[in-house]
Amino acid sequence: MNQRRITTGPMPVRICSPDQARRDALRRGACACIGAGLSAAGMGAAWANETASQRPVAGDRLVLAGGDEAPRPLAPSDVPLGAKPVQVFPFDAAGGVVRDGSRLNKVLLVRLDPAGLDPAVRSRAADGVLAFSAVCTHQGCDVSEWNEAERALLCFCHFSRFDPARLGQVIAGPATRSLPNLPLKVDSGLLTVAGAFSAAPGAKASG
Ligand code: FES
């Protein structure tokens, strides 16, 4: 934790990280926080901004991109079987923060019949729901479309296609890298992130 101590008289005073400041604010003043002229509320806002840009972590829920002001975590049944992908962002439910501070956090949900998935793929799905980065690995456009005939994710910029049943492998370029996959599980009936992206999301010059 980024925390250190200074002495300003008889009582030591902690200078807290934004994360610590927020937790302290939630504990209603369990410690005195000072630093850079920011109030606890201001540091809490900084913490929220930082959290919104962090990549998804295990335990995050998923909420609709551009959805309601009160984010509603999705269940597997919210993703239609074999249909156009649903665009979502991870949601830090404990902190109440949607991780929409970076477009690299946008995720596509596709639901396939779990019986038709290889075990290695099924293990990263939640009731057949698979999650992928929504940012094309070619030049970074949004991957937003669905090719029904191939059951493939499609980027309209240069028509790369990716196979969700093979963990995002390229069916047709110019992209050369798979779409990063985000492992999911079901927890308390809700879609829940089970780990980190399989690779860094976004485009690379070589892709
Ligand atoms: S940016 Fe997606 S195919 Fe080029």
C-alpha cells in the first residue's frame, strides 16, 4: 500500500493512498487523511476514476454498456443464445464502480450451447456465455457485429472475423491475434469475472 507516516506533534498522521482514503471515509473517519490539499471526498473521487480504468478482476460483475444509471449486473439468461453479442463493462460491485473509464475494458458477451463447446472453452464460460475484448486486435476498431452463418464475431473496419467457440481465434484477417478472452463463472446466479484477460486487449502494430 502506498502509505507513509509523518509526525506533526505528538500524534502521528497518516498520508493515505486514494484507496485508503475511500476506505477510511467509508469507515467514517477511522483515521485522519491529509494529502496534496485533497479532501477525503476528492480522494474518493480519484479512487473511483482509477477504479473505472482498471482492467477487470475476479469477482467483477458485468453491466450493459451505456445502460441505466443504476447498473444492473447481468445473469446468463440476459444473453440470448447464438445471437448478436451484448456489449458490457465490468462492474466493481463492492465499490459500486462501472469500469468504463477505458474503452479497453469493453467486453462482448456471446452465448453458445455449452454442450457444443470443447471442455477447455467451456471451463472459461458461464452457462455457455463467453466474454471477449470488444476491441479489434488489428487496428483497434470496435468488434460489434455477429456473422450468423459462421457464428463469428465481426469487425466492420476491415472485416476480420473471430471464432468465439475457439476462444476468439482469427477466422479471417487482416487481424492476426485472437480476441482476448475474459473467463467467467456464475456466482449467486450472476455472470462474474473469474480472472484476467487472456492477453492484453487492444491493437498492436504487428496485429
Ligand atoms: S480494425 Fe478490425 S479488422 Fe481492422
